[in-house]
Amino acid sequence: MNEEGDLKDDEVEEVDPEKIEVWEDDVKNLVNEYQVAYNLSLFSVKVILDWVNRIRNVFPSPPE
């Protein structure tokens, strides 16, 4: 069932160190992009909650 490209248990695939550096840069860029997106989403939620609180203060719920 092994294909030719598969490694056996005792084999180690050699990886070019330059490729590792490129992968590290790609991963760092992706992490930074996700952090920016996460921070923007948190900011958006905070802004929405702030507006909800402002609207509640302007239009309080009627007494029962």
C-alpha cells in the first residue's frame, strides 16, 4: 500500500534549510494576519456593545 513517495518508519526526509526559513516567514505572516483579524473583530464587538448601551440609555425599557 506504500506509494513511492512515502517514507518508511526509519527514514528521514531531508529538508532544505532555505525552505524552512520561507515556511517560518509564511507562518509568521499568517499568524500576524489572524491576530489583526481577531483584534478587528473584538473591536467591532466592543463598538456594537457600546452603541447598544447608548441606545438603551436613550430609550430605556418601559416600566411594567
